[in-house]
Amino acid sequence: MPGKKGNTVVTGHSSYYAWDDGKYKDVFARLHEIILGDEIYIYYQQKKYFYEVEDIKVVNPEDIQVMHPKAGENILTVITCTPVGTNLRRLVITAKLVN
């Protein structure tokens, strides 16, 4: 959970079928535009958490070690499919808690 030691993991679609209804079907469609040093804000239980992007990588879908807890660290990992509209690989954004 945000604010706790470990790895908070959030996943979402980069896109989904255009004809399928849904409010959040392309929530991460522009995630590939993020760069090192960008800020990510998470709101959880009425509290705001501020993270700074420190790593961006693309991995295979079976590469699940990106979700493992990081001892003594407080990080956020955001994962979506890439390229947009496919499920070939995973875009993994890692950010460190600033406050």
C-alpha cells in the first residue's frame, strides 16, 4: 500500500477494444510518454503520495520479478501492455516515494 515499505504495484490497460464500453479501458494509453524524473501522484485513503520516476523498462509478460517487494524501500511500480493496443510486452515504470 502507498506509504508502506515495499512495492506498491498498479496495473492498467494501455488500450482496449474501441467498441467495448468502459470508463477506464485506456487509462495508461499515454504512459509510454513518461520520462525519468517525472512526478506521479497517488491518492489513497484521503492522503496524497508523491513519487518520482527512477526507472523505465520493457519486459516480457512472464517477467514478474518487477512486482516483488523491495526490502526497506518504498516504491511504486506501474505496469501496462506495450506497444499500445497489444499484449506482447509490459512497460514497467518504477518510482521512489518522495513524500
